[in-house]
Amino acid sequence: MFIHRIVFLVLICTVVCFLGGANVSFAEKTVDWKAYCADEGETAIFLIDVTTPYDSIDKDVLTAGFEAIISSLKGGDKIIVRTISDDPTHSKKLFDKCIPYCPELSTLDELFSDCTQGVILNHKRFLMSELGSSIRTELDSFVELPHSAIIQTISKSVAEDVQKRSATKIFIFSDMIENSIYVPGKTFWKSKPIAVIDLLTKDALIPDMKGMKVSTFGVGRSGGSNRTPLEVKLTRILTTFWTIYFERAGIPGVKLNHNLTVQD
């Protein structure tokens, strides 16, 4: 009887642990995520502007873009998700992990390796669950903030997130309308784009991005809660500014898009 009670208690504990999510914390503690970062792997940085109250149209664009980003990556690549907020110091890194994979081994080494397709599948499921949860949490908490520090957050991300890996891709989901304490919206819209660019150059706020690939999406609507289409005149100012900005950063040809186009 005593043995039966012990077995019963163990079973109850097992069920409770799984239902309570203890398996997730166990996986988090036991997986060596850094071991999955391949030397030749790419780094994909996903910047999400959380300063605007996005509607269902925006969220559909974000979801489709997110799926396209994930499908473009492979095992060993790193995914970093960071927010664009009202101030660069408020930018949060939501995610920073590499996609699980088994490195190529000799036939003999494979026999003694702990890396199996089953293990990789479980770790991928855990990673995608955590990644999706981090994006979903932000989707559910978008609010309109008084400022949007896009320029400084890009500089912060390049300085902190870019590593000496084979390639870096940066995906920016934002209306790309700068309205920070550093460059207020009125200044952004009323000044000549080149004048703002010269200010950024003077203050070393245009990072060196040579060799990187940048894709923007979510562009083309106003930053207000009504989310009306951006006027043609304002669209021209926006496009001119960011074209010059990315050219100065060393990556000419970056386009502002509503829907994401993933570069090869």
C-alpha cells in the first residue's frame, strides 16, 4: 500500500509539473542555447515599434512579416527581437537565441552524439513557443506613446546586437516616422531631410551598416490612432530622409514597404 501511494504521488506530481509549465522552466535551464549558434550563421534582428496603437491591418502585416522572417532562417542562425520605444533606453530585448540544429559529424561521432532529430524538434518547438509568446505579448500591449525614437534605437541595436558573424539582416516593423526628444516630429517633417541627416552625422548617430541587409515594413500610414494613409507629400519626405540615412550608413537601395519583402 505504501509503495502504491508513493507511485500515485509521483504520478500526480508529474502531471502537475507539466500542466503548471515546469517543463518549460526545466528546458530553459538545461538547454545550452549558445551551443546552437553556428560560426557561419546569420543574425536576424527584428525591431518592433511599440509606440503606435496598431489596428488589425497592422497586426496582419506584422504577423505575415514575422512568418516570412522565420521561414527565411536556418539552424544555427541567431534571432534577436528588440522594441523601438519612446526612448532608446526603454528599448527592450525580448528574445536572443539561435535556432537549434545538429552540426555535421563523422559517422563515428554521430553514434555517440546527444544531438538527435527528436531533441532538435523539441528544442525548436520550445524556441518558437517562446518567440511567438514574446511577439504576442507586445501585440496585445501596443499603446500610443508621445515619442518614437527610431533613429537612436537603430544605432543602439547595431552597437549592441550585431556580432562578427557571416551576415546580419535587420527587419524594422514601424511607420518609420521619427518623433523623438532628439528629433521631434515637427522638426522631422518641416526640416530638409539633409539638414537632419547632417545633425545625425555630427552627433555620430548614423552607424556603419556596410554589408548588412535592411528591410522595413509597416510604412505608409499615419502615426495617430486613426491610422489614416500618409499624405503623398509626407511620404516623399519620409522616403527621402531614410534613403539618404541608409546610404550614409553604407547600404544604398533600402526601400520603405508596407508589406515585408525578405532579401536573399
